[in-house]
Amino acid sequence: MMEPMHPPMKDWVNQLRLTPDQVQKIQESREAFLRETLAWRDELAGKRFDLRNLLRDPAADPQAILNKQREIFELDSKIQERGLLHQIEIRKALTPEQIKFLPPHWGGMYGPPMMPGRGRGMGREY
């Protein structure tokens, strides 16, 4: 069963005049993206906590810090690539006219702004 539509998706439906079929396809793609990246996102959160702890440890080996950052970068890259594939999948559900009217901020770091909890911020741990 599909989860309820959240506010950004409701805005999309109105702004782009999405059909019920389009809404369903986009929601299914979103759910697949979230399911497929869940383990990576969980692992990423753990590695970010590890990096934070290393940075707070005065005795931490600088190479260990750099290695942890590389691990984070690799996972982040996987998630971003999957996010881009998700955006491509969403575009398949839209008409050329609808694609032209996508909001300027669409396709941010992790995909459309319909991804809850995504984004970067100082001190944000996710």
C-alpha cells in the first residue's frame, strides 16, 4: 500500500497537473528509491557518526579520518547516482510539457524535493 502523499508531492500534482496514473508511477519510483537506498543511508549515518567521533578525538590518526571520509564519499556517491536514476525514472512518467515546467530546484542533491529528510546542513547528522 502506498504511503500518504506528503506536501511537496501534493504541490507537484497541482503545479504539473499530474494524472492519477502519473502520481502512482512517481510514488512507486520514490518508494523503490527509498527501499533500495535504505541500507546505504543507514550505513552512511553510522559512518558520519564515526567521522564525528574521530574528529573529536585528539589522538585520532589523521589517516583514519581521511579513510573514513573516503568511505562516506563512496556511499554518498552511490546514493546520489541512484537518486539521479530515480529522477530519470520520474521523467519517464511526465510529458515533455510537464518536464519543461519542473521547478528550478527540482533534481537537487538527492533527487526531487519529495525526498523526506534529505539535504545538507552544518551539523546535520542523518
